[in-house]
Amino acid sequence: MAIPFDYSAEYKRKLCTPDEAARVVKSGDWIDISMGGAFPSLMDAAIARRKDELRGVKVRGYLIFQPIQMVESDPTREHFIYNSWHLSGYERKLCDRGLCNFIPMVFRNLGWYYTQFLTVNVAIMCVTPMNEHGYFNFSVSNASARAVLDKADIVILEVNENLPWVYGGQDECIHISDVNMIVEGEHSPLPNVKSPAASEAEMKIAEFVVQNMADGSTLQLGIGSLPNAVGQMIAKSDLRDLGIHTEMLCDSYLDMYKAGKITNNKKTLDRYKSVFGLALGSQDLYDWIRENPGVVTYPISYCNNASVVSQLDNFVSINNCISVDLYGQICAESSGIRQISGTGGQLDFLEAAAVSRGGKAFICLTSSFTNKQGEMVSRINPTLVTGDVVTDPRSLAYYIVTEYGGVNLVGCSTWERAEKLISVAHPAFREELIAAAEKQGIWIRSNRR
């Protein structure tokens, strides 16, 4: 078959070593190093080798799971200042060490931030090898990739031979004509992100969620042991004809697909297609999405957009949080002032579920946890602990679920919220929560004890 145009000469002209490409970075620059499986490890190492030549280089990235050499080589932050949109476990430890600053955001708006407000001097990300038509694919890290690259003064692509080509509906590729430099080299396998095993309490939470779902629902799951528990329970349930429309694709979806639960044939938008913005999981997950016409990637500006989700009937959003107060304020990203993760798409999907016909949003948490001193601590509190970040305002709270059941806070007054939330708190804390509610003026005599 004839190839319309041969891009090999342009490819060779733009191909260079990581050290050659790293020379374009200047002191004071803003550089972007993407996220997850698109983290450019070869370019990171090359720029880190220039540490002594550079000062005040500001770096943005997120959900990076391997050591960032620019950061690790510069404990004083004189040369590189790293900032993350959403913390992985590794980036959380960087924050604890004073080597990372968090950037608050609403995920659906991230591309807009770049388009309208942010400076990007150099953008670097890993992509698949180029195809015969001159395109590189963003693979597991579509997210806001195109918006970042479009804003950058210089675009450097690092070809990662391990990335699967993923079909897409929008902005999943970049053409070589829009690229300044190309880097090649050997890479480690993609990040293998495993969810921890679910606890007994989390399985009870999952049971409530699954019992409140209907055949033909379209799902959005967060990451962690609880969504994993939901996926396992759905796989064993009688639910049928489920669809996928999610920010992040994880192994829970693959479990459901293998069990025959995912067909996408009841979706009222993107029918027969599983839609996602980024993927993090096992090699099995990455193999599943490789050139699979039934699994397509879109930018987060599409996946997390309420006006898009409103076109999906029976949309169900399932996410975790860290704590909730008696007013329904939800903290899902910090413990006091210590940043744990980020807002991610949780706020987006709370809003989106509310405008889907038949939609539901579940925010899930175990009722208590045991601290380092061995003491049991309630996750439902009179008010949020000092420093806790409000991820979701009380005005958007929907279902709150613990192992003691689930309550719907939509349209509830402050005293109704207090009563409902205390009913799903750990029994050991209910009396003191009632006393606090009385003191706060949100408990009335008719409330049940």
C-alpha cells in the first residue's frame, strides 16, 4: 500500500540525544513533564545533569510514580522547583520533604488554565512511536496533553517503546509537524499501579453502592481499594450492560469487563465505547486498551465536563474521601495542612451526576481509622479538622456512604444532615457527635438518637 507522504526525513532531522535536547532549557524557564506513563525519564535525567548550569527552573507534573532526578539532585531547590497538580504516593513524600508544592485545580479546567493563563517554555512527554502518517499517540496520558503542548514554546517528545497506541475521540495524537525535537532510548516497563486489598468495612460500603445501582448504568470510579472493592462486587453481581465514562481507567474496569458486565450498549452518548482520560494500572490493563476500538481516550475537558455527562443517563460516580463534617463538607485530599492527593475529578463528577437523568454520586469512607498511637479516630466530625481542605462544598454533597450505610444529603437542612451523618458514623462516636451537634445548633429534639 502506498504511503501518502514519507515523514522519515523530518523525523531524522528532529531526532537528537536527551543531552542535546536538554540544552534548550534555560534558567527561569517553566517546563512541563506530563504525568503517569508519559513521564519522560530520559529527558528528566538529562536536564538533571545540567543542574549546575541552571537556576530557578520551575517544573510542573503530576501522578508521577518514579524518582524525578531533577528533584532528587537538588535538595535545596536552587535549581529546580517542582510542582504537582495531583500527588502520587511518591510526590506526597516529596511534599513531606519540602521538595514539592501542590497546585490546586479543578481537573476539567486544567487545559483551560494552560490555554489562557500559564507559561510553558518547554513541554516534554513520552509518546508512542510515530505511525506512517506522522502521528504520535498520547496513549495512557491523554488528560490535558494537547493543551500543554499547544501552549509550549518548544515541544520535545520522548518515544517510549512500551506505550500502547490507544484510539481516541479527540486530541489523542500530535503530528510531527507540531514537534521541535524527538528523543529515543530504552525505558522501564510502564508504572504498575496496584490497588491495596479491600478491608471488610470497604466491602460493606461496596455492597451498599452496588445495591443502589441499576442495569445499564455508566460508571466512573476513583482509584484505591474501595473502587477496587466495588469493581469486584459488580463482577460477581447480577448487574448487566454497564458502561464506562471515566477520568481514570484502572483495573477494576478490566475485572468487570472480563466478567461480562461492560457492554456500553445502553449508553446514551458514545454508545459501545468505554471512554477515559488517563489510565493507571497493570500491564493487563495496558494490553486491553492497546488498539481496542471499544476503549477510547478523550481529554479531561471532555470526560469531566458536566455538559457532556448530562447526556449520559444513569451516570454513577463512586469516589473516596478522607473525612466529612456534620454540615456535609467533604475533605478528600488533605489531612490537616498535609497534602495527600488532590481534587482530581471528584468535584467534576459530583456536579456531573446531578445533571444526568437518573444519575447518582457516592462519596465513600470508612467510619473510622486507627492512628499511629493505636487510637480509633472518627472520620465523621463536628467540623472539619483545622487545615483540612474542602474538596467538595456541602452544597454539592450527594450520597455519603460508610460501612454502616448510606445517606442522601441533597436538599437536607443542617439538622437533617447532622442526623443522617451521625446515623452512619461509628457507634462509638455517635453520642459525642450528637453533643457537638447540639452545641452547634444543628440538632433538634425530634432528631432520632
